[in-house]
Amino acid sequence: MHGTESLLLQQSINRFDCISDFDGILKARFLKITGETKELNQETVHRARQLSGLKGYVTNLDAKIMDGSAVIDAYHDLWKVEASFRMTKSDLRKPGRCSTTPRTPSKPT
């Protein structure tokens, strides 16, 4: 298990103590609620530890049309495009460098 993913998983498990006292919770990933009893779902924790570090892609394409590595490459290219859009969007939010006030002509020396 990778360090960051392990830390995030442990933080989620540690939140169990805070969640177990909370009434009206709709969904908690590692919380098992049976009637009035709230407990840590060890099966879910074990499954999360097994899958930690794995990344999956879902597609409706047949493997004959596009194999797994091509799907991963396509998602990677998509990520590059999305990152580029985010950079452009943040650039557009920056104040402009143009001024609407007229410049005073400089004096000849």
C-alpha cells in the first residue's frame, strides 16, 4: 500500500469514532449500522486495503477495438487536455495587463 493512500485510509477509519456518535448519518464508507449498533466494518476496511493503489477504467469498448493500454493512454491524454483547460481558466481569471487610461507622452530629451 502506498504511503499517502495508507494515510488517507487510516484517517477514514479514525473518523469512525466521530461518526459513531452522530445520528442521522446517511452513508459512511467504513461504518456498519445494524439497528442501534454502529461498528467498524472490518470487511470493507480489508477490501479497501487490498484495492489501495489500484486504478480502474470503465469503458463500453470491446477489447478488440481498444486494448487496455490504449484505454489508459486515452484517459491520460484526456487528463492532459483537462489540465490545460484548468490552466487557461485560471489565466483568464487574472487581472488584465492593459490599462484604459491614456498614456502621457514622454518628453523628448
